[in-house]
Amino acid sequence: MSKAQIITVSGAIVLFLTLYFCFDTIPNKQKNLEKSRMMNIESTGISNLIKDAYTKIDAEQKSIIDAMNLDLEKSGLDTLKKLEILKSLSGTWYDMGYPSIAGSYAEDIAVIQKTESSWSMAGTTYAICVKNAEDGKVKDFCAKRAVKAFESAISINPESIEHRINLAICYVDQPSSDNPMQGILMLRELNTQYPENVPVLNQLGKLALQTNQTEKALERLEAAIKLEPENKNTICLLATAYKNAGNDAKANEYQNKCVN
């Protein structure tokens, strides 16, 4: 995901609460999702993440962030100005290597814009945090918010396969203790509904590889490559699958395509 794609986003928790209550024109289902986000702020809250990040960034970076936060405070009721600053804050934190904080600002943007794309962007930013975070609490913080963001996107466009795939991947990457199979079951359901969807086939193939089900992985990935012969993700996964299967000729063939 390129830096340009990370539509940047918003301020502190106090600002989030202000925006949430000032723009109360959303459907009840989505409103309930947004309310539930605030009930899940555990010990690893956004304020603590920012406080911790401030101990690690340099003086110049702090100066840039402080200036943007000051501009945010001065933006008042100017929504367009507020969004512009929130995007800058989100992008800056992302560039500095803090997708958890970038995701929070992106989430604040979504609360203001109330659009499918803004919620998807927030979810995607949090999902990057889930994949990259080493701290378990930070990973859990981002996983919960990624789920809520994608659920909000789905509430706006229930027909989007992409959002449903992303939601399933969230559950796969950070399974809940009470329902560890939820993400896998969601992907299987999507595969039943859309048997020729390549991203779904790739995810199921990847999961099969992770659980040493090489034959099942090859079945999924061969189906995917027939549908999209140039899909780079499928090609690279097939290189691994054939290597695990002991087929060096095929593994090398796909590995060469993967790196070129």
C-alpha cells in the first residue's frame, strides 16, 4: 500500500468525541458500530500510543506534529480544514512508522465523512498495524478497530466483497479466543458464494500453506492462476506450494515469475 493511499486522519480522543456527537446524521446500525468503538478503549488507548511514540520520535518530528495539532485546535468548525489537517496527521504518523496512530486519525476522518471509502481506508491502515506490530496490546488495539472499521464500511455497502474479505482476514490475522475459526469460516462462505474470486482463493491457499495442507493449497491456487494467470500474489504462493510439495521444477518456474 503506497503512502499516497493512506488517506490521513485525525486528532485526539477529545476531538473524536466532539466530531462524533456533532455529526449525528448516520443510520442507527452504523451509529451503534461507531459507539461501540469508544467502549473498547482499553489500557492501550490512542492517547497512550501517542505518549509512547513521543518518547521515540526526534525533536523535528515532534515539532511537525505539534504544529499540526495546534492548527487542528484552531480549525474550529471548519470541516474541510479539519479534514485536511487530519489527513496530514495520519500520513505523517504513517510515514514515521506508526500505523496504529495513523489509523486512529483515519478513523476520525471516517467519522466525519461517513463514507464507505473512508471507513475502508481506516480499516486498511489498522490492518497494516496488525501485520506489523510486535507488541501484543498494540496488535489487539488495531485488530479491534480494523474490524469495526470494515464493519462500518459493510454497513454502508453490504454488497462489497472486498470489505467482507478484509474483515475475514482481520479475524484470521488476530483470531478471537471465543471464536478462533471465524475468519476461516467467513472465507469459506465467500468461496461458496463466489467460487471464482481470486483474492478469496489466494487467502484460502495461503491458510492451507500455513497449516501444511499442501494439496489443498495447490488446489486453491491452481484454480486462482487459471482465472488470473498474471496475478503476482498467486504466482508467489504457488512457488511456495510447489516447493513444499517437492516439485522443484514447478517451484523454480513460479519463483522466477515471482521475483521478475
